[in-house]
Amino acid sequence: MFERLHRYLPILDWSRTYTRDTLSNDMLAAVIVTIMLIPQSLAYAMLAGLPPEAGIYASIAPILLYAIFGTSRALAVGPVAVVSLMTAAAVGQVAEQGTMGYAAAALTLALLSGLFLLAMGLFRLGFLASFLSHPVIVGFITASGLLIAASQLRHVLGIEAHGHTLPQMLGSLAGNLGDTNIATLVIGALAMAFLFWVRKGLKPLLLSLGLRPKLADVVTKAGPVAAVLVTTLAVWAFRLDEAGVRIVGSVPQSLPPLTMPDLSFDLIEMLAVPALLISIIGFVESISVAQTFASKKRQRVDPDQELIGLGAANIGAAFTGGYPVTGGFARSVVNFDAGAETPAAGAFTAIGLAIAAVALTPLVYFLPTATLAATIIVAVLGLVDFRALARIWPYSKSDFAAQLATILLTLGFGVEVGIVAGVGLSITLHLYRTSRPHCAVIGQVPGTEHFRNTDRHCVVTSPRIHMLRVDESLYFPNARFLQDRIYADVARNRAIRHVVLQCSAVNAIDASALEALEEINHHLKDSGVTFHLSEVKGPVMDRLQRTTFVEDLTGQIYLTQYDAFEALDPGLARVALKDPRTAATCHGLQ
Amino acid sequence: MFERLHRYLPILDWSRTYTRDTLSNDMLAAVIVTIMLIPQSLAYAMLAGLPPEAGIYASIAPILLYAIFGTSRALAVGPVAVVSLMTAAAVGQVAEQGTMGYAAAALTLALLSGLFLLAMGLFRLGFLASFLSHPVIVGFITASGLLIAASQLRHVLGIEAHGHTLPQMLGSLAGNLGDTNIATLVIGALAMAFLFWVRKGLKPLLLSLGLRPKLADVVTKAGPVAAVLVTTLAVWAFRLDEAGVRIVGSVPQSLPPLTMPDLSFDLIEMLAVPALLISIIGFVESISVAQTFASKKRQRVDPDQELIGLGAANIGAAFTGGYPVTGGFARSVVNFDAGAETPAAGAFTAIGLAIAAVALTPLVYFLPTATLAATIIVAVLGLVDFRALARIWPYSKSDFAAQLATILLTLGFGVEVGIVAGVGLSITLHLYRTSRPHCAVIGQVPGTEHFRNTDRHCVVTSPRIHMLRVDESLYFPNARFLQDRIYADVARNRAIRHVVLQCSAVNAIDASALEALEEINHHLKDSGVTFHLSEVKGPVMDRLQRTTFVEDLTGQIYLTQYDAFEALDPGLARVALKDPRTAATCHGLQ
């Protein structure tokens, strides 16, 4: 019972060894992270199409809940770029931005993805996330980065624009380009230039000025805070809001409110699929971040428990005025670099943000949305990685195809189509590859008991004995392939009297493949050919023995391929074994 | 060019060796098959909800086109039970039975599935059919058989009933049971009893009477023809149609008409998915039948060319008043047993059916639909195979689950939901299985260079060296699993300084798994652990060498596991090799 509690409440583990030193490290980290998180939270709420305070609320309860249920000690949970974009796409389909219905639907979305995550954790379905192949994830993140940057350009230009795909966004931007507000553009462009410089040029400069690397890091990460401060002051000093610069305006001063997600059946039906996609994408992002930090400290992250932690965080967001959240890389890096040691640092950050929500929101009244857009654009362009395409091309053409398709479909048809098509394509290509496994006709290497591909080696073969090695487990995608291949070989070569299938690379045989083997056996029998297996692995053999296949087999199951060859053509096999100069055929080699 | 023509027109192959003997065999077969096919064609048209002549038309042009483009010499193409049921389900969603729109939609469905088949053949996408695992096909056919039988019960009872799922059909039947027509029920029940007896009892009787087995076979197969003759005569003699027995009535006397499928965009959109499912199911049924017969004569069936043949057949059906067709088992058996030698037999059958369509349709005027329903019910109950569930259970629980789910979902939600869910579940379970492959911690068997699972054997291990064997190719479904597993092992056991991954069972490493290996290497480096591989297969190594992985690897890639162990702990490995009595640990064995 107690052990079970431990499994579901990791807080019981780390809280027992909590010391005064850990406490002061955690508190210091929390102060730094709080300051960094305020502009980030406002910006991502804007990206999601929600009022700015939603971003802060979404960072409070979720952090606390993750601290109780999560296993990563450095992960910071809250709004992140890709999930915010997906939220905007999903909620935008059911409600108009800026309406009450929009915010309520975002709560429902958070609740649904929380429930999906929780269910996946309780039923140990974390493996579902592995259906996202790495090339698809990289492609999706690159495309999402571009979509996010495009969606924020309107704030930098001070114009209206809409759409959830790149063509829609660019078309809409181009149409309204005439309305550009010069003051907004100046602020946005300067903020972007500054932030790019902070990213690329500031740290080397600080280091060359003799700053300690750690301090240089923190100063560099404070770039967005500096941009926020300076542009806010500029707007206030010159009353640029009266010149048409859009500002954040008044944000309610309040602790996260208790909110009730809209549970109408229609809404749930429309948001279920997007919520599932958000949970899976969020989980993949979060677990990657968590594992990166865990390995640095040789700690362990439990994927199923992570699902529960993220599920609790999202459910918390749903009831406290937030929207879908996950563990984010940017905020976790800040947390880790600032010296956070336990999830308690997250709890302290939550307290800091709660204080900010109550006391500091008047300070962002004059903050221009162009600055927030600039921080988002600079952050997400770091996610765009087209060189991944070039790296993957020489290694695997099918992975390249999956990645390119994911990028193009995400840009052209939006995040949901992109990710679903990417997953579908990965799975299809994977099944396609396993559906036609590498098969080699083999023969005996003279002077040895080894058998090798006749296309690559000079080997001894018998026209009566067809020896085939299949380099893949046998399951339904390739069951028919194997049948087709063997039938074709036997139909083409009428001298064949025995077929021997070498199974040294067969790790499993499923029911479809078993049926195929039974049919091969039966059909070869009709053609007067005997069917044998060799080198069947232990666990595979254990299963076969539970069926009638072994007794129905017209031939034998041999321990080694040499045993098979020797039993079927003793003269040839033994001569070939003794004499390395036995006449061998060299098909593939001239 | 000529060779290319040969590939796409198999008729050029067999027509060159056509003799007078072959001709007479083919013609005799055609006469027998024509007689058998008339009631079958009428019955399946009724099952599809179409007028009876549609079944005959669907057997003429398709047979001719398949004779030109198909590769199987015995396959008989035309309406079959499962495809007729799927047609009824698909067309029933867009039009009312008995209307012009219904027949037109059936033509569109045939055209679309013909185009899908043709496209799959030209683009060599036949592997798509292998996504249907064997347990799913068996489950689907069992459930379809039950659905078909249930759908025909209304004709045997002489009542109205509707629905595309078992609960709907049974509910509808139960509600109208009071309207049962006694005369119809008597005819239907007697026909069913007769046909069951023909199936089970007649052949042994004929054999015991001294008939030759071949003749006994043909007489047995003529059972439905006898039932049709007797019941038609009975209805005519006693004017049972006036007592409420429903009859086929007047069928137009005509050659297949030239028809134009309805090509409206809405209709195509609604029928596209059902058409794709029908093509795939039809292809799977047809190719299985074709292969069964081909292997008997050691002939070869080319799956991609079969797709083209079936595609042409369906397109032909669309333009000649038919509906979706495929190669059927029942009609092919008749063809084969009757002695058909080449596709010309099919062409002669087509001529026979054309004559029947023009001249013989008045003869079926008094044929009661109850008899046709009885022939269908008796035929399809032969497809129902619940024992398959019992056979599969001991071999594979996950295949059992896929089969059971397919049966229940097909019965409960109809053919389309059933087959899609079955395919989805097979793929998910397959990915699930490969997502957590068998992994073994291995050690050296004393006195040998062999390494075995520490849980099953007494082996020599070093606490500093963690040796792991993974029994599966590495690709995206299991990439994260491998990471999780290695990180967990290393986090749990802090003495580990080296991890050696034995890759003897790894047939492929995709881009996701390569990324995972790179991350493992990187993260182990952060933890101060060196990462090695051993026994990497040639083709896998070739690919790895195209990346930077090999140079970035903190450890080595060893040819054998022993080489790795010897390099990392020379003392222990060599002592263990020499002395079979080296102290070994026996974890799993007490």
C-alpha cells in the first residue's frame, strides 16, 4: 500500500531528504524563474488567443500539481509555444477569439487533455507517444515554429490577420500590409533585433568582459525582461498607445480564479481529437526535456508517472482559468541553470507568480504586444531546423519523406492535419519497409559450416534445395510477401524439391505469419516440395510448439542451416565442409 | 516494349499455347459454371439490394476483362457475398433501396473501387492489403457471414426488416415477426434444410452408391440449382405468389446495358472510403483464392497484375449495369472442378450468361426470393468460424484480441467500422509489441565465448560492465523504450561504467532509433558511462557509417560480444573462457 502511494506520489521520495541548503537553492531559483516567466506567460497566452492573465494562471496551479505528481526534478510546467499554437488552432474552430466561449473552450481543452494524459498514465499507454517518429517530431516542430512566427508578425506590424495555415496567414498579412502602424513596427523590429543580438552576440561579449560564464548565462536569459522593461517605459513616456501602438492594457489583479470548464457534449466531441493530439505532443516535448535534465544528474524519469503528473497539471489548469500546459524546454533550462534542486523550486515559483498576479499586473499596462510578439518570434525561430532534412537524407529516404511531408502538410493544412499525416505516414512507411524484408538465397561457404547470400559470396548450392534467409521477424505486414516470394521461386525453378527457411533473424512469428507458414507448407506439399526451417530461436520455437504446425510440417526443423543441408544432400555438404576448393557458384560476382 | 505489353496483358502468354483439347475442356467447364452461376448471381444481387439482373450483368463484362488482364487461370470474377454486403452497407448510406439513385450509386462504387485497384496495381501498392492481418480477416469474414445470414432471414420469413448491424437487424426482425408469411417460411425452411443436407449428407450417400467422386462433387454443387428448379415449379404450379410468396418477377431480357456511373462530387466523396475498403477486402479475398489454385498447378500469380485485372473487372462492371465484383471462392471452385484450364473458360461463361440474360430470364419469374435467401444463408454460414478464436488464443493473446474486437465491432457497428477498427487495432498491437521488445542482460557462459541471458543461465558478469541484448530491430516504436531501459538500468546501478549493446538481432536502425542511440551515447557520457555496440550486422553498419554516430561514440563497436568483454575486462573474460568452473551468478535459477 505504502509502496503504491510512493509510486503515484514521488513527492514522498524527495521531501524526506529536503535540507536547508536545498531550500535556499530552490528559493533563489524560484525568484529568477518568476521574473523570466512573466513575459513568457503573457506572450504565450497571446499566441493562444487568450487574455494575458490566462498565461500566468496557467503557470501556477499546474506547477504545484506537477511538483506533487511529477518525477522530473528540473522540469518547469506551464504554457509552451507549440501547445499554445495548437490550442489556438483547436479552440479557433469552435469559438471566436476574445469571446467568453473561447476562454471556456480553452478550459475544456485543458481538462480533456489532462484526462487523456491521466488515463494514458494509469493504463500505462505512454508507448502511444512512441508512434511519433523522431523525423516527424522534428518536422512538426520546425513547421510549428514557422507558423508561430508568421502568426505573430501581425503584432509586430500592428495589423489584423487571421488563419491557421501558412498560406492563409501570409495572404491575410499581405492584404492588410497597408494598415501597418509605424510606431508599432519600430518597437517590434527594435525588440527583435535586440533579442537576436542578445541570443547571438551578448554572451561572447560578456565573457570577453570577464564575467563568469554562469552569470553571463543568466544575464543573457534576462534579455526578454529587459526588452519588456524598456519598451514598456518607452510607450508610457511617449504615450505611444495614443499613436496606435497596441498595449496589454489592464489585467485583472487576482489570484487564479476557480473556473468550471464547459462540459457540453457537442464541445467535448469537437475538442476530443485536438485534445488527444495536444496531450501526445505535449507529453513528447515534456518527456524529452525531462530526460535531458535527468541524465545530467543521473536521475530517473518514469514515463508513466510523468503522464500522471502532466495530467494533473492540465486538470489543474482547467479549473484555475488556464489552458493546456506541458513541460517546456525554455522554462526548464532557466529553472535548471538557476540552480533548482527539487520540485519545491516549482512550488516557490508558483507562489512568486501568484504574488505577481495579485500585485504586479498594473506594471504591464503599457507593455506593447509587439514586444511580446518579438520575444515569441525570436524564441521559436530557434526551433526551425531545416538542416535536419539534409542530415536525414543520406541515412534514410523514407524518414526524409516522412519529415518533408510533415513540414509541408503542417504549413499547408495546419497543425492537426500535419501531425496526424506525419504519424500515419511514419507508420505506413514502417509497415511498408517491414512488408518487404531483405531475403537472401544462401549457400554454404566452402570449407566452413557458414551459409551466405549467393549474390555476395561464392557458395555451394544444390539445384534441388532452395535455401532462403529472411532478415526480419515474420508478422502480418510481411506474411504475404514471404508466400509470394517462395511461390515465385518454386514456380520459376522446377528442379526444387526442398525449401529451407533459415530463421536466425526471426525474433517473432505472429498468427498471420504462422498461417502463412502453414499455407506455404500446404501449398509446397501440393507442388511436391518439402518445407523445412532452421535456426529457429528459443522463444519462437516455444510458441510454435503450442500449435499443430510442427507436426504438420512436411520437413524438419533443423538446429543449424548446416544440419539441414547435410541431411538433405549429405554428399555435397560434407565435401563442401572438408574441401575449401569445392566448386562454388559466384552469381553476383563476375 | 513487347515485354512490357506481356506484363500488363497476360492473355498474350496463355493464348499462344491454346489447343483444341484445351478449348473443349474450357467450353465444358463454361456450361457447368453458367448453370451454377445464375442462381448465385441473382442471390448476391438481392443481398446487395439491387435488382436481380444486376448480378448477372456483374458477371459478364468483369469475367471478360479479368480474362484479358488477370494472371490466375482458375479465378472466377463476379459478385461475392462479403462484397455484396459491403455494397449494400455503402450504397444504403447514400440512397434508398429500390430507387434509381441506388443502382446508380452502386455503379459509382464499382467505378471507384476499380480505379483504386488499378491505381494500387500501377503504383505497386499491393502491400497495402498486407495491413489486414490474418486474424482480422478471419474475424471480419465470420462476422460478415453472420450479418449476411441475418439480413436474409427476412426473405425466409417473408417480412420487412432493415439495418446494417446485428442488433438493428435482429430488432427489426423481432418487431415484424407477426407478419410472417407461412407459405414463404415453408419454402425457405425446406430449401435451407435441403441445402444443408446436400452440403453435409449427399456426397457420402452418392459415394456409397458407387458414384465417381468427381461426379459426386458436381452433383453436390448443383444443389442450389435443384432447389431453384423445384421451388420455382412449386410456386408456379400452386400459384403461391398469390398466397403472398415473394417472387423474383419479371427480369428485363437484355444484354448488359451500357451504363454511365453518377460522377457527382458529393457522391464520390461519400463513397470513396467504402470503395477503398471494398477494393482492399475484395483484393485480399481474390488473391487468397487465386494463390490456392495456382499452387495446385505450380503456377504463379502476380499480386500487382491481379490488382490491375480486378480493377479492369470493376470498371467494366461500372459501365455495364453491375456493381463491385471480385474473385470469389465458391465460383472459382466450381470453375476449377469443372476442368477450366485457361481464362478462356471465363470468357465462355460470360457468353453463356449473356445468352441466359437475353433468353432465360422469363424462367426465373416464379423463383421465390426465399429460395435465393436460403442459398445465401447456407453458403455464408460455412464462412462462420468461431473455432478460430479458440485456435488463436493459446498462440497469441494480442491476435486473439484483434480478432474478437473485429467480430464484435463488425456485428455491432457494421462492416466499415469493423474492418477499419480491426486494421487499426492490428497495427496498434503490432507497434505495441515492437515498442517493448524483449531485452536481456547477458553474461559470459563459463568456458565459452557465448553470452546468454542472466535470468536463464549461470553466467559471468562484471558489475562495471552492463551488457544488454535487444531482440528486435530498432525503430521509432521502440526507440524511446531503449532509452528508458538503459537510463533506468544505469540510474539504478551506480557501479556501471560501460554499457555494451549486443545488436545481433537488430536487422535495421531507423532515423528515430539512430537519434535515440546518439542521445543514449550523449547522456551516458554526461553520467560518466561509456557506450559500446557489438555484433552489428553488415547492412546496418553500412548505414551507420554514413553518419557521425560512429565517430561520436564514446566507446567502440566490437565484432563479437566476447571481444567487447575481453577489451573491457580482459582478466575476467579470459579466465571465464579458459575455466568452465569460473564463479558465475545464477540470478533467475535458484
